[in-house]
Amino acid sequence: MIRTQEITLNLGPQHPSTHGVYRCVLTLDGEYITKAENHTGYLHRGLEKLAESRTYTQFIPYTDRLDYLSGMLNNWAYVASVEKLMGIEVPERAEYIRVIVGELSRIASHLVFVGSYALDLAAFTGWMYCFRDRETVLDLLEMVSGSRMTFSYMRIGGVAEDLPDEFFPAVKKFIAEFPKAIEEYHKVISGNEILIARSKNVGVLSKELALAYGVTGPNLRASGVPYDLRKVEPYSVYDRFDFEVPVLYNGDSYDRYMIRLLEMEQSLKIIEQALDQIPDGPIMAKVPKVIKPPAGEVYHRMEISKGQLGFYIVSDGSPKPYRLHIHSPSFVNLGVFPEIVKGCNIQDAIVVLASIDIVLGEIDR
């Protein structure tokens, strides 16, 4: 009779394979995982507490540092929360601009996911393809905001600047060319037999478990739940666009990879319609120079690239939030990792973690 003894192995905290300073303590029976325990907090920056000593406007740049791969969407979710608290009506043109740059930011984030997922499986070429096209998206966002990653472009009541003239031909060129790039990803990455073998039926997240853990975003939709806030609770001007919510049903790592590719196609459709419909007019509402929301509280959530990002703000009537709490999708989605990695081997753990698509900036906020 062979007797085995379980051992523990620290996965992380280092950036390669764990996508940031994240540590998971794996309990192993041979090479197979019997237990996994999340350990976070190494990157903690206290953003929620910092908000209490910053004015409402001063906190906008801090939101870029949450999910720093989709900074525009973070900006938008925060300023929309303050606008809801103050009852501010944003001009139509500003809403369309927010949709355009927001969906570009979603594409940029998904490109990092697809490229990093390939890289975690040692497929370097796929990573290069994705980052090649992400550079084009960042060029577009730089035209608008002057920055390539931490944009601070949204304002309470609208946006900082109107879209420049050179933006329109550049974004239309991107819309025309990007579908060919997605075809390349399928040829180079999706159809790779090693990636398929290591992803299919690995880290299966059932619909029931996803709902029980409060998983949102692409990870939830890859488990067969067609839930997207842009459709079920339309905000801004999303109810004016014709687009689909991609859904897959296996809930494995491969489906979580594929769902992002499908979502990028839908983002292109939204951007194209927004460009066609965008009206003339102001880009900022009339707001006070000093933002002082009335005493009260508000919670507002949006569908960003990782899932649902929400801001809970308590106002005491002063120029600074009395309390601010961030509901970040990466933190919630990571909670299910120990459940779905049980029974996998060590190398599978890297694949499963990559498929969840976390950013430590919003986990250790």
C-alpha cells in the first residue's frame, strides 16, 4: 500500500502567472490540488479611505488605479454615481462620447486578457498579436484624453474635452480592420490544440456556483447566465443600440476565453452605432464649481470589462465624501477560484486563474 502525504505550495505572490502580487496556498496530493486558499492584501493602497480626504473631483484620478486596464470605465462608474446623488442630467453628446471611449476601453482590457491567457500557456506569438492591436486602441484613447492608461477623462456632469477631429477617421479605420484581427486570434490562439487541451473542461464553473458566489461579467455569461447590466438595467444611452449579450454554457476556462472575443465583436457594433448617432451639443452639464452633493447616500453600478463595478457613496453635504465603498468585480470573482480549482493539477491552476481575468488594483483597493 502506497502512503502519500499532502504538502502545501505557495503560488505567488509574484506577477508571473498570478497576474499581480496575489498568493494562493495550494494543498497538494502529489500534483493534484485538494484545497486552495486565497491570500490578498499585498498591494493594499487604501483608496476608499483616501476618498474621505479628497474632494469628489479630486478622487477621479484614483479610480484609474482600480482596474487600470479599463480606466475609462472606472472613471465613468464613479462620476455617474456622483451625478446620481446630485441629480445631474448629462448632455446627450457627452453620453455618446462616454459610450464610445468606454467600449474602446473594454476592448483594450479584453485584448490584455486574451494575450495574457495565451502567454500563461506559453504561447508568446498570440500575446504579440493582441498587444499590437491594443496599441491602436490606446492611440485612440490618447487622442481623446492625452493619456494611454490612467485617463482621468470623465468629469462630474460630462467629459473633459470633446472628441478631436482626427479621432473619427482613426476610429472608423480601426472598426473596419479589427474584425480581421479577431480572425487572426482564432487562427493563432483559439484553434491551437495545446490551448484547447489545457482549457476545455478545466476549472468548470457551474451556473449555480457562479450565482451563489455573486460572480458577474464575462465569467458569469460563460456559465450560461445572460446577465449584462447594459441590457437588463440600461444606463446612459445603451438602450438605443442594437447589440447582443454573448452567452456560452460549458463554464470552463475555454469558454471564459472565448466569451471575451465574442464581446469585443459586440463592442465594435456599439461603437459604430454611437458614431452614427452622436448628436451635436455641449459636453458638460451646468454643475457648481465646488461639488457638494446633498446629504444622503447612493449606490450605482455599471458593467465594466471584468463584471459589475459599483460605488456606494455617503454624503454629509460637504465637498468630500463622508464614506465611499467600491464593489469591485475582480475581488468577487476571485472568491470562486478555490472552488473550481479543486481536483486540478498545478499547471491547471495557472490556466484557471488566468481565465478569471483579475486585476489586483481593484482587489487590494
